[in-house]
Amino acid sequence: MKYGIIVNPVSGKLSINKKSRKLKKVSGVLGGDCVVGGLDTQSKEQFCECARDLAEKVGVLIVAGGDGTVSDIINAVDARVVLSYLPFGSGCALRYALNMPFGLKKIAEQIRDGKVHSLDLISCDNNRKAFMTSIGLEAAILQERRDLRRFGIKGPPAYAIATIHQILADYKRADTKINIDGRTYNVPNALSTIITKIPYYGYRMKIVPHAEFGDGHLHLLAINAKQTDVIRGVIQSFRSDRGIAKFLEGENIPDDSFISKKAIRKLFINEKLLGEYKKGLSIQVTTKEERYLQTDGDLCKKGTEFRFEVLPRALKVRY
């Protein structure tokens, strides 16, 4: 099996030189004929063109970047291309959705020794494919997080600060109508409407616990909870320590440990407390006022009507 790695030069906090050094070790695991590309690209268009060229020369195209980078590649290459993933971004929700280990060497070994999985995607207005989308609050959070990065505030702190500030600033809610497979629901005062294939947002935030990557359904969570409940959920989602990491990795924790299993489970957001959870094959969302749609961490479009369809087994990923 020949591997190629397409690397986003601007994704995450590592410099190009540091990325190159780390990728040499990864290439050693994957074999001497592993090809690395993308580091010298100057624009998204160049990067996607480089990915298409590389995909024709290898059996597995490994995307090194964040969730947005993977999304760009999914939309740039042929659906028959087998992809894989090296998390070089910030939030990297996809890392947790694919249950990847920590450490690039371990991830490379998992890719080398793994198999190809056929996963679902979301068609957004028949225009873009994605695995994680939302309408509303997240767009304002993404915009403020970019501003915070200019002041040197990055990673989970930037996301948490932006989220809590937007909620406290009383982000304007919108009455929302949702049609799922012909059934209509009204959600008053919605902060955000999430349509996703994965349970996670970035930084291990488990927002939609029932979502599954390969179950053939779209998973929707329309959030209209009170400000205090949403803030509490965000704060709980960002709590992390060795005990939680062990729990998430599947290790055994004694019930009498400092952080009990019961306490850890409470850290996950209860989707039913935040709003309406539904699943289906086709979803139409109509908002009373214009809202932004974000796909996989990038702003996509602004409007009042949004259509989503499940694309069963449309993504091939080796892990």
C-alpha cells in the first residue's frame, strides 16, 4: 500500500519546519515510498489541486490538518479516494469521532494496520459535503475566536471564551421550523441547530452523544435551553484531567476513585436538556431571520432556508 500525506501549511500551531520533522517519523512508519505534499502551497485552491494530484499517485491519501482541512479535501477529491487523517489542527473533532490514539506515531501505526471503513456524509443544499454542520450561534463563535487568536489566545480557552461571551452577550435567538422526513417541528428561540454525523465538536466536546458516523442517518440537535444551562454544559465539556482521559480511552476506573465514573458521565452534555434531538434522512431548516451555516468549522453561507440529505457510505477512511 502506498501512502501520500497532504499537509495544510497553516493548520494548527506547528511551524512548517516542525511539521516536516514530525512527518519524517510518520513516513518511516508508513514506508519509504510515502509521499508528502502541500507544505509549499500558498492558497486553498493550490492546496486542493495538490491533493487531487497526489490522490492519483497513492492508495491512501492522509490529510494532515484540522477538521476544515479534511472537509476541503473531501469536497476536492473523487469520492472513490481512500482518505485517512493526521490531526494537525486545533479542535480536531474528527480525531475523537474516529477514536484515534494520541501521538502521531501511534496514529500512523493504526492507519498502517487498519482497514477501510465506509462512513456517511451530509449533503448541504446539494452544494457541499460535510460531517458536522450547524446554523446560528457557532458562526458568531467562530468569528470571535478568530479575533482572539490575533491576541495570542488559542485552543480550548479561545473557543470557551468566545462561546460563553456570545451566550452572555445574548446572541439573538430565532424561531426555527424543522422538517425531518416530512414531519414538521417548531423550535422557538433557537440558539443553534446542529445537523451532524459525529457526536463531537472540537476539544473532545461531546455535544450530540447519539450521533454515529456510519448509521445512515442525520442527527439533529436544536438548542434552545436557557443561557445558564448552555454555559454550564460548555464549562462541563471543557473539564479535563487524567481521570477523564482514562475514562474516554476505555480504561477501568475504580468506583471509589477521586473522579468516579458517575461524576465523569455528568460532564457530558445531556442533549435532551439543551433542546430537541431528532434523527432522519432528510432535513430542512427554516429560520425566521437570516443565519449563517457553518460546515466542519468554516463559515459556508447565510440564509433562511437550509436543506440536508444523508449520503450513505460516501466517505472511505482507513484507520
